Amino acid sequence: MAEETIMLSQNSESLGDTRVNVRVLDIIAGIAAQEVDGVASLRGSLSQRAQEAFGRRLHGKGVELSQNEDGLDVDVFVYLNYGVNVPKVAQEIQQRVSSQIAAMTELVVHDVNVHVEGMISSKTSSLIDPDNLFGDDDTEMGAKK
């Protein structure tokens, strides 16, 4: 199976073509989006989330690219931190993704569409008592009736 690539524009003095794998552009866009304050994570599959839980940081998930005559269209799927200003964070994601792709590849980014998949609460403490999982305060473990 051939990998999808995008050819970069080059000057006339170039000795050949330069092609960039689409996964590289996914990674650039993913890292740029994750660096924005207020972004909790990008959309990913359950297996990707499991790999992140064990310390492996995956980039490129939550990013979809398409190329047309006007340039690249980038769709970024994010989860934001609860309480952030959604329009401001989305605008920062658009600016950061567009500028990073342009700076690293000289490709024209036509659109950066931000899809907010959800909000993540920063509250980490659990309300579940591990000694009383079912809320049965009246009964003691092992007590016979």
C-alpha cells in the first residue's frame, strides 16, 4: 500500500522533487494544536488513549487533511479544558496550525476547521469511596443478617 504524499513547491534550481508524507503534516498539526493553552487532548481511539496512559505520546491523531486547488484544508478534533473561552482557543488553534505548517513546509493552508468534541474537567479527585463502592453505609462487609 502506497503512502499518500504531498509534493512541496520548489524553485527552478532544485535537483528533484520533495514529497512529504501526509502523516508528517498530521504530526505538525497535532503538535501545534496540543501546544495551545486550553487544549486537553486531541480525539483518538481507545487504543491510542491506552498507549498514552502508559507514557507513549501519540501525535497526529485527531487531525484530518485534504488538499485542493486553494491549498490544504485541516480539520482538528479537540477536547478542551472546562472553563476556557472556546472561540479564543479555537482561533489560537487555527492560527498555530496554519503558521506551523506554512513555516515547516511552505504549503498554503486554506482552512483550519476546529471541531470541539468535548470538555474535560480538571477535577481529579474521585467522589467514590473505595471502601463503600455501592453507597451502602448501613451494612458492614462480612456482616450477616
